[in-house]
Amino acid sequence: MNVSIEISTFNNKEILRKALERLTAQTYPAERMEVVISDDGSSDGLTDMVETMQSALPYKLKILRHAHKGPANAHNCGIDAANSEIVIMLASDILATPALIEEHVRSHEEHPDENVMISGRLIQSPELPDNTFQRSWNKHVNSLFAEEKDDLRHGRFFVSNLSFKKSFMQRHGLFLDWPPAAQEDLELGYRLRQHGMVLLHNSRAAGYHHHPVTLQIIARRAYTQGYNWHLFEEHVPETWVRVRSGHVSVTDGWILYLRTQIKHAVRKIVINGLTVPVLYIPLIKAAENWRLIEPAVPFLASKVSVYYFYKGRRDYESTRTWDPAKINI
């Protein structure tokens, strides 16, 4: 079975180099693999680096270049250009374990129905920087990725390590052209579910997520998600989406309505413009030198993330310009 690996990227040259090198060590035959790089207008020399590597790699590699329009456009272009019916989407910062491709293909051989998609396992990379914040965040993210079920909801539709039949995706899916960090992947998962998608998990199709983070990176991403959450809410009419934004009404049931109101009231008391900069952020920074605080860092960082998510929500509702660069921690 031939397979196409779609990798969308933007100004991520050095990590992409590692990702392409890891794919040379796959247990799956290289002559049956095609890698499609969809470059979203990189300016860091990424395309030159890929072209230099092409002749030395054992698998077929091609690169698509287009203007910077965001991840949705890059994904769609890459999927359309794939020549195989089985497509594996890998993020450019995923370092594949040797059996990743073979396991995805095996799962599709065992589940040939067109509507079956396979979610691979994601693990924080052991090669990430060894500092208190990164170690703590790794534990938090690994706990989110740890759940393994035979049948997963679209809420675990992680396009960082996902495979599918191209025909099903093109007929029922492809990404909506949304701004960054607007949950366009979860929206696609929800839409595909409505068309009968079955999402299965294969923990042996594992990849290491090599994405260094700082508190500022997390805060800016949370702010962007909050600012663009209205798009997700408009397209995914599920209760949990409205609960997060606080847009629950009595028609959803009095118990849920009251619980949501209380939850958001408590949030405003404990997570606000005073507690975050005066308490949570200083404690996180102090943990780099005071290891006793380290176990609390994931909890504290999640509160900072929540604060900036709702700050983004407020800025959107107040028609303020989206500007994550103003967040400096």
C-alpha cells in the first residue's frame, strides 16, 4: 500500500529538518512513501533546505510553495497534492518513531472502510529544553494525550498525527479558511463525524512532539484562541463549546445554566487582572529557582492560559484589534 505523508509548515526549518531525517528510519518501505511539504510562505530558508535534502532522502519528497494564508490553506493544498489514497498528516514538529508509518498503514488494512480515520499517539519529545517550565508543561500535555479509547470523539481529532482515506476527506471535509488557533481542526472533526467518521486510536503509531514552549507562547496562543472562539462556537453547536464561552441559557436546563454561571463567577474571582500578574506568573517564574514549587506549575500555567483565553474573548466582543504581540510576560 502506497502512502502520502502531508506536512504543513511555516518558518520551522530546523525542526522540519529533524522530522524529515526521522522519516528515513521508518520500518515501512521508503519506495512506497511520498512526503508532501506544504510551505505556508516561509521566509527562513526552509524551501532551500528542503530542496537540498531531496536528493539524499530514500523516499519521494516534493514541496509546495504558496503565499502565507494560514494552516487551513496549507493543509488543504497538501492533501489535494497527495498522490496516495492513504494520507498521514504530521505536524512539522513531530519526530516519528520508526514504526509510525507502518502502524498507520496496518490500521487501514485492518479497517478498510472509507470512513475510518486513525489517530496516532503524541508524546512530548525528550529532546525538549530541560527547564522547570518545559518539564512541567510536558507532564500537563502528556496527560492530555494519554487517553486511549477504541472510538474517539472529534474532540481528540489531532491533525498532528492523523491518517485517513483521501477520498473521504475531500468529499466531506477539508479545513475551513479560518485565522490561526481558531480550532479549525476540531471543527473539521465535528463535521466529519456528522458524515459518519469513525476515529480509531493506534498507540503504536507514535510521534514525539518537539515544540519548545514558554509561558508567553502559551498565553499568546490562549489569547488567540479566545479571540477567534466565536468562529468555533458558530460552527459547532455542542453544549461544551457554549459552556466554555459562558453562552448557556435556561433552555439548556436550569442545572447546567446555574452551574455554568457559578463556574464563571468563581473564575472571575480567582483568575483576573490582579491574581494573574501578581500571584500566578511570579510563582511560575520563581519555580525555575525553587524546585519546591515545580509540581504546581502546570496548575498555575493553566490558570494563566484561562485568563488570556477570556481576555481574547473580551477583546473580540469589544471589537478591539487582535494583537497577541502586546502580551509580554
